[in-house]
Amino acid sequence: MRKKCVNKKKLFIIDIIVIITLLAFDQFTKYLAVQKLMNKPAFVIIPKVLEFDYLENRGVAFGMFQNQKLVILISTIILLACIVFFMTKMPEGKKYTSLHFVFSAIIAGGLGNMIDRLRLDYVIDFISFVLINFPTFNVADCYIVCGTFILFFIIIFVMKEEDLEFISFKRSKEK
């Protein structure tokens, strides 16, 4: 029983370190975007494919919910709280380590964009795929999208139904 508690604490500390590290990198890239890209023409990485171009996004994905800061913040807080809840309910074991990392990445992305909204009233976006005219995004968005994609992949193709019983709100039957 004691070992289980130590492992959970150790995993929690690792989660915090991952979140802080990813969050720091996101905020650093946004700082660089402000310093190097703001009020300047786009910086071309691959001509007609990839550019760094400063943008202030007052909405969410694909520009939805423009100027709806309160709705976005409340939604983000609820989503992050749900993720933290599931992380605390997650059993121990190597098969759950990847879920911890994925959840930590999603949390870091959500916090990174939330910090911008609270501090600036907008999110700093700067990565632009001009080849397909994709909306401009940032590193935090990458954490959220990639983390969510990997999460769905793990849930659908790796985990078994009994591995995910910890997310059920049904009371377990006494045996």
C-alpha cells in the first residue's frame, strides 16, 4: 500500500514537471513571436508552405467564439479540471504512463493559451501552413491537437475496455 502511494506521488511530480516544461516552451515561443514577428512581414521557413506570421487570436480553433473570453476561459477551466480528475483516478501501471504524458501535454496547451487570454485578452499565434491555407496556430495548440489525437489512438487501438473502467461513474459491483 505504501509503495502505491509513493508511485502515485512520483508520477504526479513527473506530470507537473512535464506540464511546466511544455508550458515554459510554449510561452518562450510566444515571447519570441512578439519580439521577432510582431509588426513585421511573415518569416518564410519553406516558401509557399510554412511561415511564421504573428497573429492575435481572440477566439479559439479556426477563429470560432471571437471575443468570447469568459466563455472560452470557463470552458477551458472545466475541461482542464476533468482531465486532472481523470488523472487522479487513473490506476498505476506502465500501460497508463502514456496517458499521463498525453494528459500533461493537453493541460500544458490549455494553460498556455489560458495564460495568454488572461494576460493579453488574446492568444498569440504564429505558425502558418500557407500551402493549405490552414489557420495560424501556436505551440500550445500543437500540444492540444497532438495530445488529443494520441489520446484517441491509445483509447481506440491500445487500451482494452477494462483498462478504462477508472473513467466510469458506475458503482462497481461488490463480489
